[in-house]
Amino acid sequence: MWPYWFFFLLPASLALLTRGRKPAPMSGLHSTRLDAIWVFFVLLYALAIGYRVEVGGDWFSYIGWFQRSAALTFVDVFVEGDPGYVLVNWISGQWGWGIWGVNLFCGLIFALGLALFARSLPRPWLALAVAVPYLLTVVAMGYSRQGVALGFAMIGLVSLGRKRFGVFTFWVLVGATFHKSAVLLLPIAILSATRSRLATTVWVGVVSVSAYVVLLQDSVEALYQNYVLAEYRSQGALIRTAMNVVPALLLLVSQKRFSITLQELALWRVFSIISLLLVFLLLATPATTAVDRMALYLLPLQLFVFAHLPSAWGKSQTSQATWVTLIVAYYTLVQFVWLNHASHAQYWLPYRNWLFE
């Protein structure tokens, strides 16, 4: 399991060695430019995700997706569910890249989205370290379709924090072609609008309805049967959902301490409230898998809050460093517990990579 610790300890070490960044004085935002070291991390994580071998609980399910998609005609690709993911499978099959081409594309989009999102925060290395134990290891390596959808969504969230509602909507819709559940993020644009709410509500509403008709309408009954009536249960769903409770409460209780723009505050306040509501929903319904899958899109809340927390709660450089150390220690524990005690960790162990096979 040492590769997982390598993926975690690299950004964790950089988080401990670096200080927080100051936002641009005029905009109050951080630059998302990716320099050479960030390009290295994007490629590292893309290769780790893309060239993994029999890693993840749904590995053989995605092999089936590839075999079915590769056998389709080009026209049939666009009438299948999740056409974006099917198209990537079809292209990879036509060009002889196999499942590796599909996973590498998904890994690259996820890693790029994660890097851009982390770079929009005051402590990007800390955000990256927070992402590794669950967001990268479990989601990106285990749920390929939702992983790539989340990668596109994180690109969109950076834009939404900068009041670019149209760009956010575009990236969420692209993500929804890989996993339909991504459309659940669209109403957040309405809820987080700080100005022109009526106009935002109208056009985001129109886009949401259109996305529902095109992407979801034909699948609603099947999704309802599979996730609600079948009462699919996810082991550990309560723990994973509860992990968002701490950052949600920290933001809601001490939001005045966070040096963020009004648009960012509105956006992540919505994320926090929904995260708390999902815990109650999880306790009220036996269909825990449905809630668990919805909660995956709220995981960036942990990155946002913990990347801001040292500066929000630490008055001196020493106290800020202490907060960084505590956060790194917490996620070290999260990774240790998951790798050694999670019921499904066996599907991730040992980590194997095609480049070294």
C-alpha cells in the first residue's frame, strides 16, 4: 500500500513546508495558474489513476462498459446513457488503446480539475493533501464516471466562485455526459447567486430542465428503481457523509473569519447547508447509496474549508503552522483507517500499475 502513502505524503510535506498565499488585492481571488511542479502532480495523479490495474471495486464493471461501448457504431454512441463516457470508450476501442485509454482520460480530467481547484485556494498543497485519502484514492480510482464528472465540476466551481455562471453550467453539463448525477449541481448556481438572481434563476432553470429532458428523463424510472425502491445500502456512507459535517459547521459558525469574497461565501454556505441536510436524509432513508452518491459532489467543501482554516483561526505564523499540522495529521489518520479497516479496501490493495507490470 506504499504507493497510496507516496501520493499523500508528497503534497502533505509541501503543505507543512509552505505558507499560505495572499489573494490578489483587487479581486480577492487566487491565481489558478499551473507551474511546472503542478503540471508534474497532474501527470503523476493522471498516470496513477489511468494506468491502475484491477484497482477499485467497480474495475470489472468498467471493463464491461468498455467492451459494450467499443462494439457500438458511432451513431449509437450518442443514444446510450452517459454519452460522454461511452464516446471516450468507443474512441479508445477504435484506436486500440483499451481500458487504459479510457482511464487515462478520466484520470487526466480529474487531476486537472483537482489541481485548478486547489490552486484557487490560499493553501493549495494542503487542499491537495486533503483530497488524496478519499477524493483521489476512493472516488477517482473507484468510480471512474463520477470521478471524471467531479473533475469537470471542480473546474466549474472555480468559475462559479468568480461569478461565471455560464462557464460553471457548461462544465457541469459536460460532466453530466459522463455521469448524469452531476446535473444535481446546477441548482447551486441559483442558490449561490448574490446578484441578478431572477435572471440567473430563469436561464439556469431553463438549462436544468433541458438537461433533465436530454440526460435524465429516460433514466429516472430505472434510477428510482435501483437506488430508492431497491434500497441499495453503502457501507460507511454515514461516516463519509459525516466527514463533511465538520467543515460545514466550521464555515457556518465562523464565516466572518474567512477572508473570501461574497460570492465564494454564498457558494460554500450552500454547500455546507446541503451537507448537513444530507446527514439527516441519510438517517431517514434506507436507500443510503443514493445519498452517498449525491454527497460525492460535496467533497470539495473539505478542500475549501481546510485550505482556509489555518489563516482563519491562526493569528500568527506559528499558530497557522499548528493548524496545518493538525489537518495533515487528521487526514493521515483518515487514510490509515481506510486502507487498514475499510470493508472494501481489499479492492484497492495491492496497488498495481500497468507501467510496472
